[in-house]
Amino acid sequence: MLTAEQPAATPPAPEVALIVGGGPGISASCARLFAQSGITVAVAARNPGKPVLQALAQSHGVRAYACDAADAASVAALFDQVTRELGAPRLVVHNIDGRVPGIFRKGITEAEPALALDTLRNAAFSAFLVGQQAARALLANAPDAQGARGTFVITNASAALKGFPNSGAFAMACQAKSGLAQSMARELMPQGIHVVNVPIDAAVGWRQEDGSRAHRLAGTATNDNMADPDRIAELYLQLHRQHRSTWACEVVLRPWNEKW
């Protein structure tokens, strides 16, 4: 029984996760799993009113925010708003592919320079901007029992490991993200921030309304030939909860039958 000298303890504030990139695949899977695990979840996208984010708000209480991740002022405003409204994030995920439609399958002699620059801006530069604000936010967190202040995860792609033909702009962007993650990890991990680069060497097939999984280019999933975003989300949560004695800096994911 509590007495006047023994006030009720204030329950700890819930953890906050911020996912930058609001698509129906990895971002949606992460939002669902994080919320189911008791984490307060914010998802940022250029269009916060898209159906997938509205559905996540209704089903899992996810908060949607507007942000142009390639604009420094917009990213800074996002972190400020999330911190004021939900609390300081301890888990930040950058999940933006960054390619623009006109750059797909273009040889080096025909790729439009302006579209290549847009790809770099949307992918690598946005990862820098989000990483910069994540570092500032996470460094301000009090260390937990194991000395960790938080986690920053960058979703990457096959092009982070190998530059494919007719994909020079995307290869530049993905390998720039890898370099950013390596630099941030060496700088921030000694300060209690876990930084992880996750190249996904596969097509990611998200679940459709009929229950099947599919990808816009690779077709329909068969025998798990595509990476499952729900399983990717499980890895991201595991990375966030890793003990600092065994922090991973880079984890490459590929299905069992992927050619590499």
C-alpha cells in the first residue's frame, strides 16, 4: 500500500522509433513490428496521406509525418516535431531507395546527368541528412543499462556490393551510403550509438491484398525467392537490441537461392 511518503512511480516513457520512407514493404513491416513490440512509431514520407500510412495509423497507432528527406530544413523540422510530440527517438531507420524513374536501366552514355544527381540526392544525400539529425538526437539520449544511446539503420541494396551494368547512378548512391555508414559507425559507436548498413541483395516482395508476395520487376514470390519485409523488420529490431559487445556494422541479406 502506498503512503504519503511513497508516491507512485512514474512509468518509463515508451521507446520511440522514426522510420524515414513510407512505402508498403520494409517501412510498413517495421512500423507494424515495432508497434507490436511496444515502441511508439513515427513514419515520415513526402506524402503522409498515402493509404499505407493511413492504414498503419488505424491498425497500429503509427504517426505519419511529412518530410522531404533530401531537404536539410525538412529533415531537421521532422526530428524536432517527432521529439516534441512523441519523445526523442532511440531507433532511426533510413529506408529510401532514391532512384528516379528516368534513371532505370540507362547505360553510362545515355544516363541523364540531372537524373543521376537526383538519385544521389534522394538516396545518399538524404541518408546523410537523416543520419546527421539521428546522431544529434541519439547523442542526447541517456545511456541505457548497457551504455547504448540508440540505433541508426540504413537500408541498402545489391548495388552497395556490386555495380551492375546500366545502373551507374544507383551504384554510386548505394556505395556512398555504405561509406557513410562505415564512417558514422567508427565515429559514433564508441559514443554508444549503433550504426548498421543493411544491403539487401534481393528483390523485396511485400504482401499484396490477396496474400501473395510480389515485386514490381521480379514477379510473384515462389519458395521464398524474394526477401520478406516482415523478416527484414525482425532483423532491424534484433539489431536495435544487440548487446554492444557484438554490435554488427554491416549485415548483408539474401534469400537462400539468390545468385551471388
